[in-house]
Amino acid sequence: MEIKVNRQLEHGIERTLVPEDEVRAVVKRLGREITDYYAEQKDLDLIVIGLLRGSFVFMADLIRQIELPLVVDFMTVSSYGDGTVSTGDVKVVMDLDESI
């Protein structure tokens, strides 16, 4: 007998706010919109910038949907210092490698 464990409950997640299929549909739409917009911008290079750590999976899904050459870069910012409440003062911890 196989016991299926609900991974969301296992990680303390009580409910899903947006179903996975809806998120996938929006990511696909965004990728198409970005592709359409930048396909017309012949003089612009597309650089997709993500804030670590929270954007990594979303960005990976999004750039798979963009049908253009692009560069990916990341930066890390913090507004929490050593606490758990934002100070409102944003500090760049790791800046971009690419020049924008």
C-alpha cells in the first residue's frame, strides 16, 4: 500500500492561493508578451534581472517562454539587516555583473 504525502502540508502550507496551472498560464502569457515587445526593439538587448533568492524558479520558467536571445543576471538586496522586519533602507548586497 502506497501512502501519498501532501508535500504542501509537509512544509506547513495550509492552502494554495493560486493553482499551479494558473501560474503556468500567466508565465506563458508574460513570455509571449516579452517576446513580442522585444522582437520589435531591434536596437535593444534583452537582459532579464532577478532578485535572489526568491525569483530563481520563476525566472527559470519565464525565460524558457521567451523566444529571443537574452542575458540573465542576478542581484541580491536586503532591507532586513539582521532582523525579520524591513528597515525600509534597501542595501545592495550583490550587484549585477552585466552593465545596464
